[in-house]
Amino acid sequence: MDKTVGKKMTANCVGDQWAGCAFLFLQSACPDLLSAYRDRDKKFNLFRVIRLTLSDTAGGLSGYEILKLHDAEPWLGVEVKFVEEGACRRFLESYSTGSVQQLFVQHANRVLPMAADLGMQTELKAGDKVLDDYLNDLELCLCHIRLIQPVRLPDDEVCQLEQKLRSLFLSDRSSSQTTQPPASKQEAPSVPSNCFLFQEKLFDDRQLTPADHQRFATNIGRDWKKVGHALQKTCRALKGPAIDNLAYEYERDGLYEQAYQLLSRFIQAEGKGARLGRLVNVLEEIKLIGLAEIMLDIPPKE
């Protein structure tokens, strides 16, 4: 494409509201994805694989939604609406490096029967533009996607599959709180690895940020030691007398500083493992639901 045309397209793509559509086409011989889609018993598991792959490659559950699955023989088409540029960019980066194919195969091997020898072919389009031809210019790909504005809501089939998937998440959580089956018989976890459940809702997991740090210290009050004792079960840096030492060392500085230093120790010791989901799970475990909701920006109930 002429560079001048590319610059004009980029200029036309600038604006406040970001939205656009892409079509991901999938094909494999064993198992035949299109046959799996046409089979009522296999369709849901296929949808799970697609949903998990999108979550892993777009960086979570937000910023996009599946609008429709298309029977485009010999391809299975997935129409995806992106509403955040960041999610779309992450997906394009994953697609350009082959991660979309790789993650799809990994999830399919866990969820779909007879998927061990899955040979994948993919194609990504925005309208009549085959984006595989432009992957060396992600800005141009973003523009092509943004030029295809969504004209539909998720169709009934996708809504039903999403509802069934949510029900499965809740069922998995309930069963995990009772009797755990032997490891060899457990199904693959339905919750994506970069997400977590809180009060029967899915949230994106991520590393704790300075804003999280400050919010925790501002709102925890006298319960900071309670959180520390819960965290020390899985954090060596907080074991032994560490929490009592923090209480003594920062006693004159007040509760805010004690709580701030507690989370600092946790973040420094755990590095990338110091994640929002881990903290929220601890807060839920020790019944500090109100603080967990504050950490997740959940509005208080009236």
C-alpha cells in the first residue's frame, strides 16, 4: 500500500470513541472445527476454546465481545467487536507472533476430544482486507479494523453460549468448595488464567499497581494485620515475626503507614506474583468483602 494512503487512513482513524470489527477465520482437519460447530454436543466446548483464546491474547475479559460465529465453509468464522484499542492491539500482536494459533491449540487439547494432532490454519480480515498481509504494520491493521464499525449486537446463539459459560464458571466454583475429584479426572479449569472470580463475577487479574497500594493502605485500617496473617500463608517474607516487626517499627507513623509497608513487603517479595486476584481472594477469605469491593471499584449497594 502507498505510504501516503496509509497516512491518510491513520489520520481518519483518530477520534475519541474506539470501536471496530475483525473476523477471525479458523480451519483444521482433525478435529474438523466446522463439524464441531455444527454438532450441538461439541459446539459449547468449541466456544469455550475460542473464548479462552481471546481472553489470553486480548489481555482479559474486557475490551471486546464475540458477536457471531459464522459457518463459512471450509472456515469457521468468529466475528469480534473491539471497543478498546489496547485490547485490539494486544490481540493483533499475539496474532502476528503466532500466539493465537498456539493458545487455541493448547486450549483445544484440554477441552476438545481428539485434538492432539490439531493442525491449525487461520486468517484475519477486516471487511475485504486480509490483515495477514499487513501484520508488519499494526497501526494500519488497527485502522482497517476501526473502519469496520459494528452493526449488530451479539446474536442469540452467542448469548446462549455465554450464559452457559457463566453458569459453568459458577458451577466449577461451587464444586471446588465441596469435594475435589482426583486430579486425573478433573476437567480443565474454565476460568482463564488471567482472570479470577469474586462474588460469582469474573474480573481481569493483573499485577498490583501503586493506585491499588494506596487504596489498600487508605481503607484497611486496623485490619491490616489480619490481612498480613492471611498473606503469610503463601508469602515467605511475611512469615515468622515479620508482621509484628512491622507493627512495632511503624507504630508512630500510624495505621496507613503500617498497611502500606505490609503491602510493600508483599509486592517486593512476590514480584509478578503480587496480583490483584490474590489480594482479593485473601480479603474474601477473611470476610473483608467491603474492602475487596473497594479494590475492584464495585459501587456500594444502596
